[in-house]
Amino acid sequence: MAAISFDDIEITDDQRLDVSARVTHEGGEQTHHLWFETNASMLWDLDRVAIALSTLCGRAYEQVHFDLPLQRETRDRLVAFTQAEVTCHSHPTADGCTAQSGAVLNFSGGFDSLAALALMPEDTHLVSLDFGGRFSRERAYYQRFEPTIISTNLTETPLRANSWSFMGIGAILTAAHHHARYMTFGSILEAGVDNMRTTPVSTTSGTFPPFAAAGYTNAPYVAGLTEIGTVIALAHYMPEQIPASLTSLASPGEEKLYRKYLLTKVVANRLDTPATAAPEIQAPGAPHYQWGQNFATDFLSLYVAKHAGPDARDTMVSDTPPEVDAAVADLTLTFFEKANTTVYQAMPTPLLGGLVEKLTDAGIGLYTESDWDEYRAVRQLLAPYYPAVLS
């Protein structure tokens, strides 16, 4: 039986949390020492500490123990999320850390999270994760925005593989500090094949369980935009940030760095935006992906081929089928520059008006009937390689 126990939980000077995670399974036992440090003194609410640690569990264990006093509601939510037998110490005191107003943005300083920041209200709190190592490059840039930073060693342990939601662990740990009502990531349209389905799961599933348990409501500010859309938003609201953000994204030679650069140049040339300030990034010696290997790359390559030509497209993906080029020739692909209203169904109603106003100011319109026709055509084009887009 696979089990995990979070013990020896110690909080030091309101800025450091240490935890021992003891994992037992058929192969034996392992103990991982986890630590979290913040750049600001804050309240470490124990219920939210447990919720944060649950993101390192996912549904990998049949038994989960927290050596913490927790509210019954918190325990029940952890049971629902982990689908495990959850044990803890009881805590009869009512939880006083209720959500108030504003939003938290899980902020990396990349194009997509910068675009989210540009589209969000002024009462937005930034929370950034510092995983150390090669991620230190990101911190050198995003710290100029004065976010609450949570440094941690969790990516040095195998626990990171149990649930994607560990990427929101900083927002959960700081929930009792910021008291925000909404939470978001810089997650865009092509971040997952699911977003292109007729009814994306994100529009019906509500807030992901551990974030809801921490008191947040999901507010997907850039989920209806492509990377093209986030570049347009940046070029309008924060053109001066494009060079530094771009070079903070990845190391020279990495696929992500060149892709963002290429998209920025294509948008700048097509729409005559200030994005031309992006520094010159050389194309890799060979594309990192072949057609059919990476959904986001294939999807974006259609726009590049249309507006910069097949030669530019071939620097980001190889072996594009001839029928793809033939199909693109008959499309305008203007929907890449607009907002997908289906995905934005998940946006909380009180925030929708402000979002649309800011999108409009940036020149980002909503899909028209012809955009939806082309969107469906692209879905059909990609379906043989990514069948899930049609489900």
C-alpha cells in the first residue's frame, strides 16, 4: 500500500517552513526533506499548509497523513482531492482566513503571465516560485515586479510528478496572507489539446480542488488567447518589458526561447507593433520537433507559415505534411489574434467586463462567425495527429 506522511513540520520566523515527507510503498521507504522560504513575513495557515502539501500527493497514495491540526472541512476536501484515507489531528476552531477581494497571479515573468498581469485589475497580488538551479534566471527578472516569492526544493524530489497543481503551491501557501478571492495562471489556449474541444473540461469543471479548498475561484485571464494574443497584449500594455522577459524565458538554444522570439517578430511585422524591440535570437541548428510531436508547436506553426512563410515555419517544426500547407493557404487565421469566448466561459462574471474592456483596448476582438469557421477547420486539420481535439 502506497502511503505518505508529512511530519516534523516546523515554521521558523514566519518565513520558513520545513517538512519531512515519508513515503512508503512496496519497494521500501523514502524520506524527503522539503523546505519553503518566503521573502516576506507572513501567516502560515496550517490548513493551507496541508492543502499545499496535497498538491505533492495527487492520487498517488492510498493513505495520507498530516501531522497537523486541521479543520474537518479541510480534511474532507483533501479526501475528495487525493481519493485517499486522510488522517490528521482535529482542530475545532473555525477558520478565520476567508477570501476578501482581488486576485493572485502565479507569476513567472514570461510573456503569458505578463500578459495576464496587464489584463488584470490593480488589486492583483503576484506570487512567484523559485525552484533554484536553472530557474534562477527567471527570478532575476520577475523580482523587479516585487512579487511574494516562495523558494523551495520540491522539484528536487519525485513528489513533483504526482500532480501538476504543485505549480500553484505558492498561491496556496500565501492564501491567508493575501486574502484574495481569485487565482490564475498564465495558461493560454494551446497549453492543452482539451481547450480545442467543443466543450473544454475547463469550462465545466470549476476551480481545481486544492485551489478551491484554499479559498480561491479560478479566473483564467489569458486562457482564451493564443501566444499570438499574449504578444499583442504585451505590445500594447508593456512593450518595454518584451526584451528582458524574452531573455529570461529560457537559455540560448532552447526551443521555447526561439519560438517566443519568432512569434514576436511575426506579430511585429504583421501588426506593426512595438514588439520589434525584441533582441535577435538565432534559430537552432535543427527544429526541436517534427510535425505531430507537439501540439502547441504545430498549432502555432500554422500562423507562422501563413504570415511569415514556410521557410520561417520550418525553423520551428520539420516534416510538415503538404496537405497542411494547402489547407493554410485558404485560411486567414485571424482567430489567432482574437479571444476565444468558449474558453472564457470559465471566467467569473464579475471580472468579465473588465477583461473584455482591456482586450478591446489592446485591439484584441472576440471571434466572429468566420473565425469560428476557421477554428473548426484547424481543429479538423489537427485531428489526425491529435484526435482529442474532436472529442
